[in-house]
Amino acid sequence: MKLLPALVLAFVTGLLAPAPAGAGKFNKKLNIGDAAPTWKDLEGTDGKKHSFADWKDKDVLVVVFTCNSCIIAEGYEERLVEFAARCNRPDSKVGFVAINVNTGKVDALPAMKERAAKKKFGFTYLYDPSQASAQAYGAMYTPECFVLTKDRKVAYMGAFDDNSGGAPKVKYVEEAVKLALAGKPAAVAESSAAGGCRIVFNKKKDDDD
């Protein structure tokens, strides 16, 4: 009978224990303050291969997972182009890169190059058909954004702003960048990117078993 109180205590302790570290409120892979995953040799619409280290001289790096096929991502394109243009100024301490991991024909590299030229993307737009980068970042939607500090820790993750259909009231990424440059934490460190389109992850062969 002495075993019962011990079992009850263990059960209650389990209920009160904090959630496992390593996952945010909306992101199930990363948490704020985690080291950002890296990538290597992803081909861009500029015909060159790019790695995470290419932005090592920037004090802040903005990583956006987006694609060609999502109507929500398309609605954000002008905002991303405008924001990236400010990041790409010669005196800017902020880097900006977009990654597409969807592998359908409309999202393949040739289509990406066409869209980048048509929309005059002034930023690096990478293709990752392995989808490993999105999986490592826990990205599930397009667009989904990550703001990384100088030591490449996650300062913000989630939506670009609070409005996919009009003028935003809260510019999450822009505000997080300003605070990161000042060495301060983001006022809103995480938001839901579920207003975008789900990334189409390829089915693994193991799933067929």
C-alpha cells in the first residue's frame, strides 16, 4: 500500500513538469534562443550556390521560407522585395535570404528563375529540393520567417507581419530586426505562420511500410 502515494506523487509531478525544451509555442522544432540550423550549397535563381556562411558578415540574418505556388506567399512578395531592398543596401548590417523547398513543377528552380526575373526579386532565392532546411527550422508554412542574431541564435520566428491581405498593424520581422541590431530581444518573439500555405513535404519511402 505504501507504493500508491509514490505513484500518485510521480503522476502529479509529471503533470506539473515543464514542457520539453527545444520547441516553441508554434514551432515544434526550434525555440527562441536556439542556434539556427545551417545549410550548404543550395542553388539560387542567380545560378550560384549559397551556404549559410555567406552572410557571416551580417549582424542580423532574416531567413524566409516561401515558394511560387502559394497565393499567400504571392501576396507578400511586394513586401518582401521592399524589405529585402533595405537589407541589401551597401551600409546594411542585415542579410536576407529566401528558401523554397516545394518540389512541384511550378516550384522547381526553372520556375523560380522565371518568377524572380518577372517580379524583380532583389534578394537571394534558394532552392532546396531535399527539404532538409525547412525540416531543420521546423518551418511548416509559406511564408514563414526567422530572424537570427549576430551569433546566429533565433530571435524571432513566425509570420512576416500580422496581415496577409492588407496594411499590417504589427511588422513582426521588421521590429525583431531593429531590436536584434540593438542587442535586445524581440517584443513578440514568436507568432503563428499558419495563415500561409502548408509546405508540401515529400512522402518518405519509410512511410510506405
